[in-house]
Amino acid sequence: MAGKRKTNPAGSTNSYRADVLHVLGTLKVATADQIQRISAPHLTFRHADKEPASKQKQARTASHTGALSDMRKHGLSENGGSIDTGDTLRNLTPKGLEAASWELRRPATEMGSTARGAGSSGASHPMAVNETVIALLRPKPDLAKLADDPPHIQAAAQAAVDGPPGIGTIGSYWTEVPLPATGTWNAPGKGGAKADLVLTAPQDQVPLLFIEVDNCHETAEELAAKLEKYARFFRRKAKDTDGQERPMWSTRWTVPEHEYGEAPHPPVLLVFNHIGERNPNRTIPRLQELTRHLWQGERMREGYHSYDRRIPIVVVGLRSLRAHGPQGPVFLRFGRDRQQPLLDAIGNPRRAAFLAREAEESRVRQEEYQAQLREVAREQAAKKAVEAAREEAQREARRPSCTGCGNRFTDERWEAAEETDWGRPVDPHPHLCDDCKAVTVASAAPTPGRQQAPSPRLRPTPAPPPLQDRTALAAATGLQTSAFRFRPAVGA
């Protein structure tokens, strides 16, 4: 234990240090309060009863504050000033960013800068970006870690778990991402934009979303110019690994292909944090008119709009986003007259409904067609059965009967009886069944040991008398011998 204390004097654990790497590796700069609310929200409920609020914050952030202290000792993190509330800003060193790249499984070249000096001006914009991430994440407490806490704490945590879900995990977000209109990803040229946030959460039906956070210091014209830079980036082509030219953004991020060849640009969400002098209620209508050529779709005869090569631009207030989350109907898409949940706002519900109806109608037609095929098959099977029965009846009518016993021939006997060899019947008894034929053949066979009398027609003719007998006979009868001719008897 002493050895661990010597290595990590603040007594931090690996899990809390990993929390710090995950959050700061993504957000680049954050307070211990924000790190705790993102990575360990159960601590908020565990210390909710403490008074005053400063003691509550100190208690719930103590674990991550200790982890930051130990990481600072190891050269992984550093303090970067403070914000208006007095909270200390924390950021990673280059060594810490390298460690975070392993935790987040991101290439070190995509980790971005260390955000040093962000607190010199109060870091109002990075703090608004962080609060936007927390509002979209809506981190849920781990109830297993509150199993030993009082029932009222568990009930409050359960209510938070049962609330509307957020989108993605901390690893789903990227900050300060360059969008080069010229140059490369690692060396962007002039004329490009830099996204405050990029969200990739396909598991929550948000494959790609670019987010801009405005503290209401910028005019509508300045925001429109930034969106024009987005449009330049979206239109830029680059060769992919297969040698084919594609939009440059699609070589880094993947989104599902749209039906019918429609290819809208990725959506852009503008989050307004009203702390500046600009009134978003006046900025938004002006911005909508200035960017109409970027977002306006084409109305189709089916009743929906096609946004091919258009940018879905959505706006929301940070306070509304905190209160309702991404599931709440607080997002307004340019060109629409009502607020919607985020998924509907960045999507095309009417087109989705049309495609769903079309798919359902196609399914019904297919089922009807298959039913017709089955009915035709049944009718054909019935016809074949009737035809087979008729042919079988005709065949039975032609089946011969035995002339001996009157029984019908079997199929084998029928076939043998009709067998011919060069047109001549082979069977000597073609009108008898097997049994009668066997009896007939057996009765015609000779009995062993008994000789049959020869037929009268086949009796042997007596041999003619010898020559001397013939001479004597001729003398007695007065016939000349030379004139005598022996003629055998008839039948000899």
C-alpha cells in the first residue's frame, strides 16, 4: 500500500485516471466537475444531500481531483487556469495525449492540440462546448455502484436512468476538427472551417453530425460565412483508396447510402448559449435567410422534400438542450415551421414515411402476388389430380382379365403379357394370369416314369421283304421281277 501511495500520492485508482484520459482526450480542456459528471454520474447522487453546494461539489469530485493530481505528478496533465466560477481548468500534456490515444483507440495524429492557455480568457467557449456534450450525452448513473446507498438516493438515480436517453458515449465525440477546403487533413489550407464538435454515433442513428456552439457573440453574417466554409468542404472531392473520387468527408466518416441516389450533405447543429449581447431570436431568422441556398430542398410530387446536396441546418438553445435532451422537441430545422426531436430534425420524416408506405404497399402487393401464385398452383395441382384420376380410370378399364379365373391382371403380368419380340407375342399364354398360366404349364408337362403311347400317325411302317422273297412272290403271282416295283405303304 505504501508503494502505491508513493507512486500515486493522492490515492487515485486506474479507473479514475482512465476517466480523466477519456474526457480530456476528447474535450481537450475541462474541469474536474465536468469530468465527474461525464464519467461517474453516480457520485452526483451519492453526495446530493451535502450542504452547502461547495461541499457537495468537493465531495463528488474528490476522486477525479486526486486522479488529476497524480497524473500531474507523472507529467500527463496540467492546470490551465480557471473559469469564472473558480473551477480549475485541466488539460493533458503531449505525453497525456499519447496515453489518451490508447484509451480512446484513436491515432495520435487525430488527438489535436493540448489546449494550453485556454483558461487565459476564461474558456467560455470550451466550457459551452463541454456543456453541449454533457447535454447530448445525458450520462446515466451506474445503479450497481449505489447498491449500498440509502433508498432515496437509489430512487433518484433510478429516475435518472429511466429518463430519456442521450446520444453516444464520450468516445463518440471529437473536438476542434479541421474541415479543410484546401490542403490536407493534417495540414489544412486557408478557406476551411474547424468544427467545434463532430458526433459519430451510428448505434443511436446519428452516423455523423457537425456541431457549432455560439455564445451569441457572432452576427448572423459571421455565422453564415462559417456555414459557407462548411459547404465548400462538403463539396470538395478526393480520391478514395479504390481510386474513385468521393466527397472528402466520406473518406474519413461513413454514413449509410441514401435511396434513389439522393446524397444530402451531413447535418450541422448550431447550439446557441445566450451569454453574449446577440439575441438568438433575431439572429436565427436572419441566418435562415442568408443560408437559404444551402439548406432549401426541392418539393417532390409525393409530398416530401428532396435535400440532394443540401445541408440540413438545425438550431437549438443550450438551456433547452439541457432541459430536454436530444429526445425533446426543441430542435428547429431551417425550412420547417415546428420544433422536433433531434433525429427527426436532422432526418426527413416525410420522406421516411413515404418510403415506409411504399415499402408496405410493395409488401402487400408481393403477398397478394404470392397468394395468387399459390392459388394457381393449387388449381393446377387439382387439375393434375383430376386428369391423373381420369387416366387411371381409363387404364383400369383397359386392364385385361384372366380367361381362366376372371381376375384382373397385375401391372407386372399385364406388361409381361403384352411383351413382343419383333412384333410376335413372347408369352404363350397372354390371356391367363400368373396363377392360371402356372397351372396350365404344369398340366402340360409329362409325368416322370410313364411312357406315352405313340400317335397312330407316327407308327413305323414295316420294312419291305428281302430281294429273294420278292422273286418268289413274283413267281407265285406271275409278275416279272424286273417289272416289280415296291411302293411303300401310305404313311410310311
